[in-house]
Amino acid sequence: MPGVSAAGDIFRKKVLHWLLSMQTGATQFRMNNMADSTIFTSCFALFIFDILGETKKWLREEKDLWVRYITSYQDKETGYFIPDNYKGDLDTKTVQQLTCFCLSALEILKASPNYKLSFLKKWPQPSNIYDYLNRIGCFQGKPMTGNMAMFLAIFLTYQYEKCGDELALNFIDTWFHWHERTQNKRTGFWGKGVSNKYYFGFQNAFHQLLIYDYWNRPIPNHERIIDSVLLLQDEEGYFAPTPGGWACYDYDAIHILSHAYRTIDHRKNNIENSLKKVFHAIIAKQNSDGGFCQSSEKPSSMTDIFNNRDFFIRNDAPYLAYYRMRNALSILLKGNKTIMTKWTVKGRLWNESNLWDTWLYCLCLAEIANSIEIEKHLDLKNTNFHKMAGIGYFNPRK
């Protein structure tokens, strides 16, 4: 298609130019302008390089430099990858999340960790999988438990595929068994409260659904999930609870819908139209510097909320109107000018280009381009997706 390759080349060059402006060392990158660089941000930078095809051009020496940097964070005793200056319990979201990111990074670089994942010994029997997931509230859909369930499944998958541990397959089967036993059949998510039915429910459950995708397991009540996610899309095309989209919400929704479009027949036309709409919204969202931000439409006053009243008013789903308004008012009351995470010491502005949002929005565009026929797809077909289970995984051949 004339013009597609040129548009794709311009898009890549803009993203890469911004990414290189964040570089502070051979393998170090700031999260955003004036912020700090960490092992987390290095992983995000590597993921952007990879999805744009740049890692294919790297010599073995450059890849080895990255491998040495990443593996330097692995703890010999436990096998966890631990951030700088981290103190406290290792069995936390921060440490497990970093470990998953580092395993994905090493897979990109065709390398392996220095040490075994010895921390898996704390789950000696398949029954311990149920005990753990139940104790943290996974089956009740408690906050962050979708992440924790995903991390565990990634570690077990790694243990089975990379280490040849056949027992790990029994653990994985147990993971799926109890997820299917406890899934809310009315929503397809986990948890019974009304909040678990909409934004919170789908974003929390996305992490478990990604494991279903990786293992090519049929998703129970898949149609309910699709219906719920499609309901959340706003007039601009985004799936976030405030105007202008959030990368996390948009990526989670796009992955769920892209996977559904390629695997079942439910509402295919609706999904295709939805993906086209958000694709163009994301392209328009790219900052002038080449990166992507969380949102340039953050509500900063009651006037902003009033001016966006069409976004907040949902006559077809009153709870969504309530949830969106509650989120906007919470942002106003807390004065959330910056977004703080465990990944860096310094936060980022809502409208500021940063590595995390840039990686996720590149993923969004690439997954859509590899799922439906779309004009001006930025030449993102045959993109480098992660081969390991986890965020960044996508199999366009399903």
C-alpha cells in the first residue's frame, strides 16, 4: 500500500529519536525527562528497541553488555531480580514484576539467568498453588492479585519450558483448574462486586487472561468478557476511566479484543470497528517529541469535568458514569499532578512522554495491525513480540 512504509518509517524514527534522548548510559535510560534511570526503565527501553526491530541490528557484543547489566540484578540465593537499594520482603509485586521483566529481556537477548529460580521451592506441591492464590485474594478479585497470579504462572511456565521441570506442568494445570472453578460466570472476571464487573474487573483479570492466551487455553465465558470490554470504550476510542486514555487500560482492552478477534466469532464486526477507532486515537495521541504519555486530557478542574460531561454521562450504563466521575473527582481532590510508581524515585507528569506508556502504546498499535486489516498500519506487521509469557507476548499467527 503506497505510503504505508513511509509512514511507518517516520513513526519509528520519531519514537527512536525520543528514546535515545532518554539515554544516560550504554544500558541506562531515564523514565521521562529529568527522571532517574533504573533497571526497570532499562527493561522498558529494551522492549521499545525490540518491538521496533532495532535489536535485530545489534552485534553480539552489544547484546552481551545488556545481558551483564540485567543479570547483575539477580540474587544468587533466591533467583529473584532485585532493584537497587531495595529493602524488605522479596515476595512482593515489585520484585516479582522485575523478575518477569528481566526474564523477558534475557529471552530477547537470547540469554539465560545466572541462577535458578530457587524461590519456587516455597510452592513444593500443586496444592500450595491453590493455598497461595486463595490467601492473597486472587479468586475474590482483590487489587493486584491478577498481577500476582500472572507472575506465578510466568515462573511456572519458565520452569517447565526452560528447565524441563515436568512437575511444573502439574502446577500450571492446578493454576488453570482453580481459576476456572472460581471465575465469575456472569462477567468472565474474578470477584463478585459491581466494581469487578467493569474497569477494575477487566484490568485485574487481563493478567490471568494473558496466561490463557499464551497456553492456548479456551477462555471460559469469553463472550461475556468481550461484551464488558466493548462497553467501556469512550467516544474518542479509549478504554480508560478518565478522558484521553491510559496506556494500561488501553493495552489491556486491546490485547483482550485482539486475541478474541483471532480466536472466536463473537461480535467480530464490533471488535474490528473498536480496534480501528482506538488505533487512530493512539496515533493522534503521540506527543510531538515522539513519545507517548498517560493522558493529555487529565481533569484539572471542575470546569474540565463539565466540558467533558459527555464522557462522564453514560445513560446505557449508570455505574460507568458513577465510576468515571468518582475517578475524576479523586484525581482533583488528591491533586495528582504526577504519577508515582515503584519503578523510579521521581514521578512523571500525566502529559509527559515516558518509557512505560510509549512501550505499551507501541504494543497496542502493533497488536491491532497484526489482528485486523487497517489502512496506514505504520508497517507494524511482523513486529517483534515477546516469545515468553507475560506483558508483551502476542502471537499473530493464532
